[in-house]
Amino acid sequence: MTSIARVAVLPVLLLLTALVPFAGNDFYIALGLSILLNAVLATAWGLFAGPTKYISLATAAFFGVGAYTVGLFYERVPMIALYPLAALIGAVLAVFVGLTTLRIQGMYFTIFTFGLAELIRQLMTWYQRSVTGSVGVYIITDITARQIYWSLTALLALTLFGGWLLARSRYGLALLMIGEDELAARHSGVRTTAVKVVVLALTSAIMAVTGAIVAPRWTYLDPNIAFNPTLSFMPAVIALLGGMQRFWGPLVGAVPLVFLFDQLNARFPTTYTFILGVLFMMIVFAIPDGILGLLPKLQQLRRAAPAPAAPPASLSAPLEPSTPVRGASPSVDGMSSPTRSPSPDGSVLLEVQGLRKAFGGIVAVDDLSFTIREGEVFGIIGPNGSGKTTVLNLISGVYEPDRGKILFLGRSLAHKAPEEIARAGIARTFQLVRIYPALTCLDHVVPAALFGGHVRSLGEARVYARELLEELGMGQFIHVPAGQLNFIDQKRLELARALALRPKLLLLDEWLAGLNPSEMLIGMELIESLRGRGTTIVLIEHLMQAVRRLCDRCIVMSFGQKIAEGTPEEVLAHPEVVRVYLGETDDA
Ligand code: ADP
Ligand code: MG
């Protein structure tokens, strides 16, 4: 379905939903309330978990905090002010959770968030017992079930609309990149922590408002109701069932599950949470992409022989440029600026002084110093394990040096995160290719262009990214998921992503490794063309043929130390280098 059709269907659906209370049947209202409540929570939950794959089990904490905002303050503060207050408290709590937990990944994040929700429930119980003397609070208002129903419908509409906007913004792309490969995202200039914390805070605020809206429905509120762990599991199960990354997923999941649990709860009130857990596992194993993820597979089955020629649609088709591609485009500087001959006598771009990095007992980089001038291609060679990649990781901010200084354009890079260094103009590729298999080539390059700071809008970034891919000979792959590219094209894509930052310094870690001889020639020509355009390049390379042809100067490393420095001819004739390489046969 096109996004236009979605936009048209949704208001109709919401309108029909809003009409349900006029049926005058309390059962329908109660059931509808339960569906809406779960749909809002699952949608908000999915906005964060869908793209990032961070599975949070803290929904109950945010919901409960919202409900308690009403429970504790409704007598003193007008209701209308309580919703924004709940949103604020939820967001602040989320920022705290985010800053403390988002560095932990995978299972640990999930366990931590679950523990947090339980902790808050216990704290609230303790607070009420010791401060107010009773465990619960009474909420006596004149808010009717219908009003709650309509408020939730409006909140659902807002949440869906917000999610739709988010997916089309630069933050939507950033979230996807975080889910696919967080470190690579940072090297593209994505401020991963900030993006995660902001989106977590926004979605948690929605959960808190949901709690505030629903609270008057329970005349009596206690921590076991407000912070019920089921509230944490349901959104996850619903979003998983419907399809995590899909717009309709949470809605599609909410309806059958709420009906199912309504029945289960009535028939098996004691074993009901157990059944929920089993269902959770079954969904993950049987339909990891959810109900909506099954649709494309069903369509494929129906077509007798799937046409192999058609390139698969982009995961994020809505991100295609809607404006003419070759419009008033920004100049693609990194690639098409007037040719400038390399000037190894240029000003100092990068200065490394007395650098040291040890991992336990292994000194990977030992008292290393060198200087790179603007416009040159600087080689770092040496046997495996001699510390080359570690040097690159130190420059690009993956590790902090134990000792020594790295100055870029005269300024220290100490304590700078990878994303800050990327934004300052140092781009890199990885020794082992790090691409996002599910994302299209265009989606790889757009964020780097955006976060490199030289384009102003998403539209401009798309134009720029498209031109860059075309110039690298990848025009036909713009909407192809990167996982389907062959090896050299994946390497080219990594290069495009790095170049999209419009870097002053490009770090290539064995970029030519693994290519066959003819691809190697294409690759070397590509690097030469970059150098011809004035990009300063650090080339970590094993292949002496490439070093001789491409590098102006190089250093040779052995056991973390520099053992030679000079032109390729000079260093390769150096007795120490000959000794180190004796027996190594990769010299071409
Ligand atoms: P090269 O790129 O020259 O092959 P590396 O920089 O990858 O070498 O590695 C240099 C040394 O540091 C090796 O002995 C390697 O095992 C060690 N090393 C690199 N990264 C780490 C790490 N994250 N933890 C522990 N040891 C590491
Ligand atoms: Mg290496």
C-alpha cells in the first residue's frame, strides 16, 4: 500500500473507532478501551524498539508514573495540566534510564529495564506506606469512560502521526542505522546516544500520558495496578506479533491479542501471565517479522515463479527523493571539485605524537609519532597484528589513547566521540566491511551527508547521496539493499558512506583486501581519482604493489612501533623492513 493510501485510510479508521461509544454498549467501550490502550503503548514502544532493536520492558514504569501523577495530584492540579506534567515526568525518567542504560546492549538492556520497572513499583509502594500510610490512592473524578476512550483515540492518532513523521526524518534513518550497526553509525556522524535518548524520552512521554488518561478509570490506584508487569510485556508481544518495523504492526497485533487475553483472563486468571510468556516465545520463533512480515512471503508464494530481474524494493521506499534528482543540487565537493594536484608539501592536517595503546599485556601501539600533510596519500604498512588498525581506531575515536596526542588541524581529538570526529571531517572504512544488509545503498549514504553538516535538508542529502553513488559507479544499486551487493560493491558503498561526510581526511583500512586482480585495478584507480581531487588519505595496506603506486609517503610498523618512514621506495629498501617482511609472501 502506498503511503498516500495509508494516510487516507487512517483518518477513516480512527473516525470509525471514535464512533464506537455511540453504540451505547459498555462492553464495547471497555473492550475498545483495552485495545486502544494497548495499541498506543505498542505503537510508542515500537517507534523506539522497531528500528533500534532495543527491547525495553519498562513500559509499565512510564505508564505507572503517568497514572500516579494523576493519582497524587488531581485534587490540587487541574486535569488539563496533569497530562503535560505526566509527559514531562515520563520524559525525565526516560532520559535518566537512557543515559544509564543505553550503553548496554542486547539482553542486558532488556533485563535492566525490567528491573527498573520493578524497582519503581517497589519504591512507590514504600513511599505510600511510609509517607501517606496507605498503599493506594482513590481517584474520584467525573471523567467518564467515553471521555477516556476519545482521549486515547486522539492520543493514538497523534502517536501514529508522530511515528510517521519520525520515520521520514533524519532521526528515523539514524535509528535504523543504530539498530543495524551502532559503531558504523557513529562513524557516519550519528550522535547515537543523543538520538536514542531523545526518541526514548518522546515515546516514554506518550506512555506516561496514556497512564494519566487511563488513571481515572480505576477509582482506586495502587502500585500493582499502575506498574503491572503485564503492561511491559503486552506492547512487546503486540508489536512483535503485528510486525516491529511496520506502521500498521501495533494496530494489527493489538486487536487479536486483546480479544485473546480478554478470553484467557476470564478463563485462566491464575496462569494467564504464564501463557503470555509462552506466546511471546512462540511469536519470536515462528514469525520473527510479525503478521505483516508474512504478507510479502505469501505474495511470493502466490506468484508461481518470482521474477528475478526486478530489483527488490527499498526497505524504506518512502525515503526516495520526491523532488527531481538533478535539480538545484549542492555541489558534490568531495567528488567533483576542480582537480587539484596532490601537494605533499601542504599544511599539516594530522599530527600524532607519542601515541600508545595497550590491551592488557599487549602493547598494540607503542610511542608512535607521524605527521600527515594535506593532499597526500599516507601509507601505514606492517605485518598482521603490528597495530595498524589500532592506530586507525585511535584516530577515529573508537579508543582513547593511554598516552600521546592526536592533533587534527591543530586541535586535539582527546575525549572526542567517534561521531564528533566524523563530523569534524575524518571518515573511515572498516577492515571487515560493515554495512547494513537490510538498508538500501541510498539510506547508507544519506545520513552521512546529513550529519557531515554540509547539506541543510534531507532532500539535499538525498540528491547529494544519489550523485555520489552514481559517481562511484553504483547508480543502478541506489534502491538495492546492501546485503545483495557483491563484495567490491559493498566496499564501494562503504567508501561512498565515508565520502558523504565530505571528509578532509579519509582512513582506509585494507580497503583493497579481498578483491580479485581486476577489481583491485578498479579499486586503485578509484583511490587515485580521490587523491587527484585533493582528498587526504591514510591507506593501511598489505599489498606492496598498491603501496608503491598510491602512497606519497609511508610508515612501517612492527609490534606497535614505527620502524621506518619515507617514500615507498625508501622504506621498502630499509634493512629492518626487509627483515620484518622476510618470509612474508604477499608482496606483489
Ligand atoms: P593490524 O591491524 O596491524 O593487523 P591490530 O591493530 O588489529 O593490528 O592489532 C594489534 C594488536 O593489538 C594485536 O595483537 C591485537 O590482537 C591487539 N588488539 C587489537 N584490538 C584489540 C582489542 N580490542 N582488545 C585486545 N587486543 C586487541
Ligand atoms: Mg588491521
